[in-house]
Amino acid sequence: QVQLVESGGGLVQPGKSLRLSCTASGFSLDNYAMGWFRRAPGNEREGLSCISSRDAIPWYADSVKGRFTISRDLAKNTMYLDMNKLEPNDTGNYYCATRLSLAYIRGSYFCGDEHRAQDRWGQGTQVTVSP
């Protein structure tokens, strides 16, 4: 079965750090575009950080550039999002996603939600940044 499961969310104070995990089953993370998306209450879903399907070249949204880092552990078939210097505006439901296609997909394209490039989603994990 093809499945993505996020974990690691919770309540965290501003300025602190948090690591989110996305564990995949049924396919290898190494072969497909992957990314992290966030949906805050009342806001559109936005792509935060994505990696290309061939070279795993990362792309970051301006709002998280320099604070968030996307990475993979292929042995664990897991993708991570390391979030630093968290702000209240980082509050939201975080999702990981992929597209099971062998075509080359750039990270910037995959993170553009208007392209609807994603065809597999996790269930999401809630992150709340508050004192």
C-alpha cells in the first residue's frame, strides 16, 4: 500500500524548534517529488518546501527560507522538516505530499499548489506556536 504518515506536531513556544517527520510505505522516497504544505485557519494551503523528483534539489517559500530545512533519510524512507525560530504565523496543519510519477518535477513547481501536482497526501499533523 502507498501511504504517508506525518508525525511530530504539537504545541511549541515562539523562537523554539520542532522536527516533523513523514514516513512513507509502498514506495521509495528517492524516486519522486516530495514536499511539505501548510494550511492555517482561514488561509489557502501553501507549499513550504519541496524537492525535485530526480536530483532532490530543495525549494523554499520566502516565509520559511533560512528557518526551515527539508531533508530525507532513505534508510528510514522518511522525509523531515526541521523548523527553527518558530513564529505564531507558523501555526497550522502540516501535510506531506508526493506524486507517483517518473516524470521530472522541479521542487518549485511541486510546491505551487495551483498546479495540483500532488496525488498522495498524509493525514496532517497540527503545529501550534504560542506562549
